[in-house]
Amino acid sequence: MDASAARQGGEAYEIFMGRWSRPVADRFLDWLHAPAGADWIDVGSGTGVLTASILERCAPASVVAVDSSETFTDYARHRFDDRRLCIDTVDATSLPVADGSRDVAVAGLFLNFLPSMEEGLREMRRVLRPGGILGFYVWDYPDGGMGMLDVFWSAAAQLDPAAAALSERARFPDCSHAGLTRLCQAVGIEPAISTIDTISEHEDFEEYWRPFTLAQSTARRYLDGLDDEARARLRGALAQRLDHGGPIRLPARAWCVKAQIPD
Ligand SMILES: C[S@@+](CC[C@H](N)C(=O)[O-])C[C@H]1O[C@@H](n2cnc3c(N)ncnc32)[C@H](O)[C@@H]1O
């Protein structure tokens, strides 16, 4: 892939979502409390937000980082220079490691994007050794916990009721305590579930709005489908809600889940 396309795509993700994922990744890893010297796999690793935290904080023996997007894996390959890390461009439903070969399998802001979260979790479980640790986090979409996105879709739906179905709130109903508990039960693991509360702080309205126009996302595809007038109306409706002349602070709350695989 063209290096400048990967850089652009990766940077757009970082501005749109990576910067809000990062503080959650750090706190998630502190909570996960995995031992040093472990063999890790980071599934849906994207531009490497969680990967970077693992390398910095967890003293891993090795990390396999897996994502299906060549744009993001190329971006990550340029970002890291660490012999413990191997980056693979593959689908998460077919991880490139043997059964029972990893100590820790993690996924940050990823599982809900699979057609079946259960299939993704089973695959993560497959690669873990007995006693291994499985952990992941997702935004608390159903309760509006990713405020930056929630307010976007709420304003869009007020102008265009069809937009409501595109919101993460509507698309990811299982990113709730009950949904995640059910999911873990379905794959036979006993989870500990907690929340991590952070804030997305945007300098001003322009800095809130611009990332929506840059990064590949459902919101960007929606904006691209609007004519200039409808787009300006949505921007205006959002400005009315959010632009009070100063920084914009919105909740960014994630559910985090961990479980130990029985010995
Ligand atoms: C919101 S990003 C999360 C990236 C990173 N873990 C983070 O916390 O910033 C979701 C990632 O899942 C990846 N993804 C989506 N479907 C996938 C699949 N079937 N297999 C592997 N990766 C996938 C996307 O390419 C994207 O990088």
C-alpha cells in the first residue's frame, strides 16, 4: 500500500478515535494486571493504540497485533520499531496463531464491529493457554457513553429520523453489562466487568467537527451522502448543542471485561 495513504488513514483514525482510546487502554491494562514476560495477542489492533500501551506498560515477551485493515497495519508498521512485536493483516475470526499458544488475548474497541461478537471471542479464547487471560473493552454505546458519537447521531436523527438506525446506540445494543455478560456466558467464561470513565475534550466546535469529515466511519459515510445544505444544517444543529465558545467536554465511558481461562 502507498505509504502516504496509510499515513493519512492512520492519522485520521488517531484524531477521530485513537486519542480517546488511548487513556482507556492504559487504565484497562492496569486493571487487567497481566504478568510480565507474557505472550500477547492484540486483536483488531488498528493503528496500534492498545499495542503501544502493552509494549510500554506490560513488559511482554511478545505481542502479535492483528487487524484486517491494511491501511492501519501499514501505519502501525511504520510507527513501531520493537522486536517483540509482529503485525499481521488478517481477519480476527481466523487468528494466525496456534491453539493454546498465548498467555493474554486482548481487544480494544473492536469486538462489536464483528458480525458475531461471540465468534470473535471464541477465537480469542481458542488461542489462550490454560490459565491465560482474556480481556477487552468496548464503548458503552447503548447508554450514550461515547458522547462524541451519541450527540452527533442524536442531532442527525432530529433532522433525519432514518439516521437513528445508523447510530452506535442502535447498532451495538450488546455493549451493555447485560449483553456482555450474556456474551461471556455463551463462550463459557466467567467475566469480571467494570467501567472506565474518561472524557473526550475538544478545544472548540471546529475541533469536534473536523475529525468526522476525515476518518473512515459510519458518520463520515453518512455525511458524504448528504448534500451541502443538509450537511450545513447538521453542522448548525450540532453547533447549537455544543458550541458555547469554549472547550467541549463529553463523556467517554467504556465497559471492560476480563476472564481467566480455567487451568
Ligand atoms: C475502533 S478500531 C480499534 C482499534 C484499536 N484497537 C484502538 O483501540 O484504537 C476497530 C478496528 O477493528 C478492525 N476490524 C474490523 N473488523 C475486523 C475484522 N473482521 N478482523 C480484524 N480487524 C477488524 C478495524 O480495521 C479497526 O482497526
